[in-house]
Amino acid sequence: MIELKASKEVEIRFSEVDSMNVVWHGSYPLYFEDAREAFGKKFGLAYMCFFDHGYFAPLVELTFHYKKPIKYGMTPRIDIIYRPTAAAKIVFDYEIHDTKDDSLIATGHSVQVFMNLDYQLVWDNPPFYQAWKERWKQVEAKR
């Protein structure tokens, strides 16, 4: 399998920091969201792709591990890495790096599942997603 990875730089706005000049923890999900959008654009897995095929892909797991603060004026880079799985879910790992010295600021992880438009959980990979996995060589070779 090939590694699928995208990156997104974000400029830290004054409205995202607290009185200590540190990014508020509630902004991190938004940065990860920006990275997922960048990944979707790069690899053809944008949010509207799910909906256009009759599915939603809600987050069911989201974690962060902070290493050092992000401050106002920084322009960190969020790297997003797709983690293949046979299950009907989308798994990503994240790394946030300081663009000045490439030091690690934070790591994270997310899991999305599929629901049909009636909000019912889908247990098998939707056909469009299975085709996407095959296109990008994200499935195990059949033995």
C-alpha cells in the first residue's frame, strides 16, 4: 500500500488565542477539519462526495496529544495521514508542526464511520469508498 498524506498550513488568528497568547484547545478540531478538507481535495474524497453517494461520515473518535503551545502569529502545518483499514470507516492520524523549525507541536487521531441518509450505521464499505480504496491502492492484495 502507498501512504496517502496531505498537508495544510494555517495562520493563527488573534481570535483563536486566549489571554496567555496560546491557541485555545477548541481550535484544534477545526485545524484537523481543515486538514481533512485538504486531503479530500487532493485525493478525491471531499465531504460532498459522501453525500452525493448517499452517505454521511460523522466523526466518532477524535483525540489530541499536545507537545508544545501554538501562539498567535505562528503558521503551523497540519499533516494528515490516511490509515487503511478493511472496516467501513475512515481513519486519519495528524501531526502539527511548527513551520519555523519543523518541531512537533501536537498529534491526533480521528475515526469516521458511514451512515446512510436515514442515519443508519453502514457496516460494509460503501461501493464508492471501496472503489476509492482500490484506486489509491489501500486494500490488501487478495491471496
